[in-house]
Amino acid sequence: MGEQEELSQSMEALEMAKSRLETMSKEAEILQMSLNEHVRALETLKAYGKLGEGKEILIPIGAGTFLPAKSTGAGWALVSIGTGLTSEKKLDEAIEALEKSAGEIELEERKLIQGIKNLEKQAQLLSQRIQAMSEGGPAQAEEAPPPKPRSRKPSRKKDEEE
């Protein structure tokens, strides 16, 4: 493979890695938002469970707007079980389900963050390789990172291989 072709392929691989990093970062943000939502729901359910019947509460409906209501003390909640489907669960079961779901989200987020770190390392190596190839040709690029100075004398090993 020619030097220019190898440089071009390395640059293309670096751009692909950067694009994937951007996508993975967005996915991590979405997972974090979902985890935050689960934590808020858990805190709310736990606090609601301690209220008892007839206590005044405010229900957020969005855009900084709330509806006044009174707690029923019913001891149950409606929990999403899929797209548009809910299930009535006792508060402790609803809390348990949310905790399990939050744990799964947290695990996925950790895996994704580790993947991001690994891909960042690969991108850094590619970047160093490209820089070495641009500065000194493929001989130095093969040793990146970090680029090490090579002797200009032909090695015996190379002569033996030919």
C-alpha cells in the first residue's frame, strides 16, 4: 500500500472514530437523562408512600405548571410496562421495578462510557499515527505512539528479508 493511500485510510478511520464518539456521547447523555428521570420517580414514590391519605400535593404537568391534588393513600401506582401500556402495582413493587430499571440503565451507561474511553484512545493513536506519517513517512508512523527516531542506516534484518 502506498504512503498516501495509507495516510488517507488512517484519516478516514480517524473521522469515523470521531463520528462514532459523537454518537456514543449523545447516547450517554440520553441514558443519563433517563437515569435522572428514574431517580426522581423513585424519590417521589418513596415520599408519596410516607404521606398517608388526604395530604395536599402538587402534580407537575410540565412547563413549570402544577395541579393541586390530595393523596389517596391507596398504596399503588401505575407503572409503564411498554409503549402506551401501564400496570397497577403496589408502591413497594413499583419502587422495586424502578430500581431494577435504573440499575440496568446505569450498567448500560457505564459500558457506554468505557466504550467511549476505548474509542478515544484509538482515535488518539490514529491521530498520532497520522501526524507521524505526515512528518516522516511510514517508517516513523509504524512506531507511533510516540514516534521514535530511526536510524538512517539500513538494518541487517531488512537486507536478510529481501
